Amino acid sequence: MNTQVTGDDFATVIANELRNVEHSLDGTLACSGQLLSTLATGRIAAGLGAGVGQEGAAALAEAINGMMAARGRVAFAHAALEKAAARQGLQWTLTGTGESKPDDGSVVRPTRASAGVPLSA
């Protein structure tokens, strides 16, 4: 019985785990954005003053900014790992449905948030 893991096996595990991280980040961002939206629209619907929940909403917005920075760094890591695999001649297989990638390399361009630059700068 051969239990040796090949480079291609390793690349496949990494590719699938990386996609899971990307999906988790996007899901968390979506939920966080929905929460921020609900805070704003719910306050209005409940007839509460503009200051109600402001501190919490501001903290959530900062957290979302941090998540966007993390998302950008994960996209950068994705591109770096893909290049490393190509240099080694590794092939990988993703389970599930495929996802398109921009041909212009835009996924790897750091955003202001992923570079640690405040959005208000």
C-alpha cells in the first residue's frame, strides 16, 4: 500500500483549503454587511435617533475594513501560491464548481485596505 503524498496531492489539498478560506471570508463579509445594513434600516424603522447604535456600527465598519484587508492579503497569497506551484510543475484538482479569475491580474493588486492604508486617507 502506497501512502506517499505526491506534490500534486499536496497542491490539491492547498487549493481546496485556500478556496474554503476565500469563501469563508466572503461569507463573513456578506453577513457583516447585512448586519450593518440592518442596523441602519432597523434604526429608522424603529424611529430611533441617529446616535443609537452609532458606536457599535462604527466598530463593525472598522471590523469590515479589517476583513477587506484580510481578503486582499488572501487573494495575494493565492496568486503567490499559484506561481509557486507553477514553478514546481504541480497540478491540482479542485472539488466542486470552478470559479473564474480575471485575466488582467487584478485579483493580486493590493487595495488600500489590504495595504493597511486607512480608507479616509
